Amino acid sequence: MKLEYLKQAEAVLNKCGRPQLPGGISAVPITKGFMLPMLLQPGGAVTFTKEITGGNPWLLRAISSDEPSSSLVGIRCQIQLPNGRFLFGGNGIDIGQFAWIGSWRWLQDPELRCEPGSRLQVTLTDTTSGGLSAATAVNLLFEGAYLFFMRGGEVSTDFPLASSLPRYQGIVNENILAPCWMSNEGLETPVGFVDEYFPYSTPEPTDQPLQTTWTVVAGAVTVAPNPLPLEIQVGPGFELFVRRMLFDVQFTSTAKAIVLGKLRTGAGYVVNDNFIDLARYLCGAEYPCSWKVKGGDSVFIDVNLADVTGSGTVTFQAHLEGFRRRRA
């Protein structure tokens, strides 16, 4: 990256819209994406690796896929981030339900800083009945930006870490009225409590089937799941703060349908009082503030099918992603 371009970017960017460090150091993000082309053979389970190249830290902000939503089913995707964390619980999510382009991209929030030389790992698994008919190509684009730190018009590497700075610094270069999520910060953990990332998944309790399954024959549902709503229990001693929901819908053979659902809590809070297409409207959507579910309460999901065609099976599973809070 030419120094002249960095100087121009530093001059154009507003000080309220980019990271600022003490001592006159500013961070200039330069957009950079890493493409990971993959080819999965029938019946295969392969892990692909992409190294973060370059000499500067890189921020992962979003993930795009070349497969439109629900256009490719039966290929499971699991992503391991450079910090060791797996992006999804269990064996991953169907690639057709994961991401696409534009507003359908996967939003990585908070953005993840990756050091040069670290690696992204993606595992694809063929879970189709009888295996894929042919080798299938899947491309993921990891979108983000390099961070260049500038001071006095020159690139600087001598500065303290931004993670050590308080949110309210008492300087002119801040907006104390801005919501915390704009700076990728959640609610401040109260003294005496501990927050930990924790996804909750259906079903609960554990004596229910692993996932809800419908059997479809000639456009009609012939075998339906237990009519009781799916339940996700939040154990006593914890409070769940939901940041977003993920809905995994899978089809076999020629079956197609829309999974409609309503969400509510045992305490009476209703997320939506009409049935909506959960995977289309709520899957992956980042909430401006966390949805709090109290300890000992449950989230209930009423689901049914609409626009059913073909023959095969339709399976559904829901995940609540966020963090849970307990006393230290």
C-alpha cells in the first residue's frame, strides 16, 4: 500500500468514524477480501484452509457465498476462526442457509481481528441422501479490511492496544450518546457477574428428537412432528441475552416448503404474534439491542409448513446466539 494513498484516506475519513488511539495515532481501514474456492466430491468431508496474508492486522467483517439462499442443499458448512472458535455449534449449518451476497451476507459482529499468518478453516460435508450427483463447487468470500496505523502522516507501529482503552475517555474525539453496539460493544457486565458466549439450540429438554422433521409425499405432509412447540430452556442461575437467531432448514429428495413460526417466552413475551418465514426474515439478523430471557424461563417456537411441494423430508432446527450471564 502506497504511503500517499494512506495519507489521502486518513485525510478523507471522519475522526468519528474510525478507531482513534492516544498520541495522535489513527487507524485507516483498507478494504481487503480473501476468496476461498472449494470443490466437494460426492460423499466427501474436506477441510479447506485460507491463510491471512500481508503485514498488517486484518478485520473479518462479513462472509459472502456464491450460492443463493436455499439453492444448494445437503452440504454442511463449519468454519473455524483464527482464534480457535467454531462459528456454528454441532456439525455446522447447511450452506444454502448460511450466506449469500449483499444484505444476505453473514455479518461478523463484533468484527474479528486476525493477525498476519493466522488461518481460516472451512469444513464441507456431503449430507445428501445417496451423495451428490457430481463434484460441487462452493466459493466463500471473507470480507474485511487491513488496519494501517498512522501518526503525523507516517505509518506507525508504536502505540498501545485499543482494547486497553475505556469506552468513555473524556476527550473531544468521542460521542458518549452513541449506542454501545456501534462500537461493537455489548452491555457492560455488572460487577459480580460473568458473561460468556453461549448458543442455545432446539430442542430442549433432551428427550425430544434432535430436530423437527416432516415427511412429505406428493406435496402433502404425511408424517408431522409432535405438535407441541419446540422449547429452549434457560437454566436457573443464568440470564440469556440473544444477539441473533439462526434457523437451519434442510430438504431431502424433491421436497420443498417454507417453515413458518412464532416465538414467545414462558413469561408471556411475544417476539412475533403471526406466523412468518423464520429462515428468510430472522435468520442471521443482528439485533440493535439484546433480547433478555430470564433464568428458568423458556423460549417456545411454534412451527408449521407452507407451500409444500415434492416428496422427501423437511427438517428444522433453531439456534439462539448470544451470551449468558451468571454470578461470579
